Amino acid sequence: MNFLQSYRLRLRRRRWELRSRRKFRELTQVSNKTSTLSSDAVVLLSTIRNEFSRLPFFLQYYRDLGVSHFLFVDNDSQDETHDFLKQQDDVSVWHIKADYKAARFGMDWITALQNRYCVGHWTLVVDVDEFFVYPFCDTRPITALTSWLDDSDVRSFGAMLLDMYPKGPLSNAICVTGQNPLDVAPWFDAGNYTFHRNDLMGNLWIQGGVRARCFFADKPANAPALNKVPLVKWQKGYVYDSSTHMLLPRGLNLVYDFAGGEKTSGVLLHTKFLGSFGEKIIEEQERKQHYSHSREYLAYQKQWENQPELWNRWSEKYINWRQLEILGLISKGNWA
């Protein structure tokens, strides 16, 4: 990277930091319980809208994993989301009606909360349909992972987004409130992933999986990015540059070993493809609040009309993290 590129990245980092400060003033505090945070607390942050049916299991999953506190930005939900979150002792909530897209798809709001409440804490930024899986997660809490990362002088942790789906029509994959979505959508693509390095930002760019196979088969280069850096030891001056795909300063993106070794990594089990997905497509097409004029949702709508079968004979049924390690989708690296 040359001097001019480095200078432009510094300017971009500063611009996102200033934007997040301005966006914080737009947030309305509903319930702020961050005074209870301990020094070693792992904090989860998420922007949500009309996700009440997913929240009970989502919160329980991450509580069981060892997350101490949740910070939610409620982007004007019209269901029971707002009232439900206010009742939770380990949840702080801010409300906003403003444009999700104009806030860099919610990242300005999240960065604002990270800078205000999470400096010095490990922060996990996920969507409500994403479930973090890391090596030994069935026997070791997330604080064991973050303690090991601290001891190893590592500031960030990578995870590939792994799309989960049902066997049979999507419309039949009904997940009731409080249910584990993996009960109805336990399948995933074990292969067909492509990798290349973004030399400017230093991150690994990953595409493929079921979305490339079924929704972007004609233009796989347009398939959504699957690389994420959801877990970061947050400090002032850090910013997410493109959702949770990459950050500034760029050194935070070096979560994979490009010299042939293996760094410890995880996955985010992505449970978007449920029976409610058709309603989500309609809503997002009307709102047009997603990247590139909601191009991704246009592709979904085109295929949804044909009720696609995402499962095929090469699909794998999820068992546990060890299965993912055998398949090469996560690595325990030198964490023993």
C-alpha cells in the first residue's frame, strides 16, 4: 500500500468516526443498563427491526455462550420487539426512526455505541439471525476465547458466514417464537467457496455457498460477501468500514494467515432462510434500505416466485463445531 492509499484510508476512518458521533445524537435512549458492565464483560451489539419472534432464542443462545450484556438499536419496530427488550435485565436499548441505509446500514449507530460504552471490552456485532460458533464453544464460554486472544495479543477474530437452509420448500420451514431456527434449517453447503485477498484493506474476501449456487448462479461475482470480523477488542478510533466485513485500522482485518498457517477462526450460522423469508423479501423491496438498491433482495424475489429447493444431495447437516473443523470451515489454530 502506497502513501496516498494510506492517507485516504486515514481520512475515511476519520470520516466514519465523526459520522458515528453525529448519529449518536439521533438515538433515543429507551433503557440504558450499561452501568452494570464488569471490566471483562463481552458485549453483543445488533441493529434490529420487527424481530420479536427470533429474540427469545437469540438472547438465550448468547447468554449460554457467556455474553454479559446486549446493546440493541431498534430501528422503529412495529411488533413486540420494543416492549420485550425493555423487560430484559441484561439488555440496553436505543430507538431510532431514521433511515437505515443513510446510517451505513446501521453501522454508524453501532459504532457510536461501541465508542460510548464498549471501549476496552470485547464486542460481538451480529444480526439477530446469526449464531456465533467457535472452537470448543460447546465446553468453553466466550470469555475463555477472549482471554486467550488477550494473552495472544490478538485484537480481532474472524468468522465466515455460513448460510443454513431447510430440506424442502422454504415456505414449510416454520420457526415458532422461541424455537431454535437450526431445528428447521440445519443444512449448509460444505464447499463451493471462493477466496481472494483485498490488498487495500488486508481482508480475505469470501463468496459462495447456497446463495451463490441458487440465487446468483448466473453472476456469482455478485453473490454476497461471507467474510466477517464480528469479534473485536474495541478501542477509540476503530470503525467498521463495510458492515462487519472489514474495519479500520486495516490491521484488524488480518484474521487469516496468508503465509500458509492457520489462525483460529469461527463461523456465523446464518438462519435467514426460514418460512418467514417471503415476507422479509416483500418488506425489504418496499423499504429499499439495503446495499446496492437492494440488489440482493431482487435476486431473492426472482427465485422465491419459483419456490426454490435449496437442499441438494451434497448438502451437509450441521452437527457441531468439530464437524466444521473437519470440513475446513473453521480452525482452532494453536488454541488447545
